[in-house]
Amino acid sequence: MIFEKYVPGQEKNAAFAAISDMVGGITDGRSYASMMARRISGAVAHECHDTFYVAHEDGKAASRLWMGWGRHKDAIGNWGNFYTVEAYRRRGIGGGLLRLWYEDFQSVQEPPLCFLCTTGSKDITDLYGRFGFSPAIVGREYGPLYRPNGNSPATFREFYTAYYQPSDVLYLRPAIVEYRHEIDCLLRFVYVDMGLSFGLGTLSSIEEGLLREPHRTKMLFSEDGHCVGWQLDDQRQMHPMYEHCQII
């Protein structure tokens, strides 16, 4: 079994071929598969720092893991897409891939402010907990999960309270993949913490908007450059503190 990483935009290697084949085989229409295929191909390497960790054998991926964040200040990281093919489970392969990521991440010079991810089980939450993740929502035993990086606050609520700062105006801009995690991870999880419903019209995520309605989907930025909301035509969602801001 070979444990290897691939960084889109750099030289393609066996890990690239193996994970491309694995993701290309997902045919149920899930938007994350389409977006992952785009990220693996390097199509958004100018917007995003992406790294894929792959355990592969005979050209086939046995397990995969990913981390990514936008190429801007105060970026929010998304982490996960962790999956091990059933035939390779209970052999320590997934654990080996997690350790490869953890060791590699220690050398990242400009990490995102935090990593956010989802999980639907206590067992997986406990596994990820070995690598610094904990439930983002007070009182929950599992996902969504939060991992602070650098000097970020220890809890998710402290983090987003500090992240969202007052702004007199918001700037409406075309949606791009670079800021996807600020909406589909950070803002979505804030809505969960506040007991609010997330989604615009037929879209459950800005990722869907980027794939299905790229010309109709917009993003909202505060004066400090943070992406704090999104828009589809005349429908908007943002952190509640910005609801009365002028939009230009």
C-alpha cells in the first residue's frame, strides 16, 4: 500500500490518478463529487489551497482524505472527504492516512484560521478528536466539528463571535470557489448553532449554486474583507448582524 499526497497545480502523480478514478466513479449526482473533481483537476488551483491524501494499491485508491482553503487572508478551512473502500477497512489504512495528513499539516506556513467538517457518528467524532477536532455545537456529541488553528479561539462560538465584526456596508460580488467554505461551512454551522434554517430557494449550499447557477449566485463581503453571506437573485442569507447593512 502506498501513502501519497497530491497537490492540484503541481506535477501529477499516482495519487492523482487513483483519486481521480475514485471520484470519477461516483455517479449519484452529489454536488461534492463534481466539485471535488474540479478541485482535483486543478481548475481552481489559482483560488484554493487543496491537498489530497491517498492510500493506493495497483493504481486503485483504497482510502482518501482532503483539506482545502481559499487563497486569501483569514481563510476558513474545510477538511475531510475521508473515505476508505469497504474491502480495505479495519486494516489501519485510514488511520495511516490521517497520520500522514497530521504530520504534513505541521509544516504548513500559512494555515487557515480553523478547519470545519461534518460527521454523523460519535465513533468518527472520537476518531477525529485525536487530531484536534471537537463538536462545534454545545451539547452535541458529533458533527459539525471545529478545529482551531494557530491562535484561534478554543470553541466554535468564540471563534465566529470574533470573526464577524460590524460593517456599515456589504459588497455584492460574483460567487467563486475561493470563498465557498466561508458560506457552506462557517455560515452554515453558525445557522445550526442559532437554530436557523440554511439554504436559498432550491439551493441547499453555495456549492450547488456554483455548479448549477453560477451566474445567479453571489457573495456578500463586509468591510474587513470577510465573506459573510450569499445571494440568489433577490434572496439573501447572512450573519444576522448584517441584515440591516447597505448593500452595494
